[in-house]
Amino acid sequence: MAIDLLIAALYLALAGAFLLVIPAGLYVYLNQRWYVASSLERAFMYFLVFMFFPGMLLLSPFLNFRPQRRQIES
């Protein structure tokens, strides 16, 4: 009986990590590196977004990748 609870807790922890924790960290990483990434790093970013797509979809209402405001010199 205790092993069943342990297995259920392990599945819940892995699901939480896959759906919430890793995509949240990926969101922070993307927000910091989006405009300065090299082409290889950008390909790695696309791979990570594809890999954790279900979690990114859950967090997508909070994503904001609008271009940064430009500074216009007068």
C-alpha cells in the first residue's frame, strides 16, 4: 500500500515538473535570451519549446514576446 502512494507521488511530481516547473524556468530563460541569442541557441530554444509544449501551452496566457520598445534619438 505504501509503495502505491510512493509511485503515485512520483508520477505527480514528474507531471508537475513537466507541466509547470520546467516550462516556467524555460519561460524565464526565453525572456532573458530572446533578443540576444545566436542561431544555435535559438534552435535549442525552439527544441525546448517543442519538448515542453504541453506545459508551455498551460503557461501561454502569461507569455509576452512583443518586441522591446525602441529608443529614438532626437
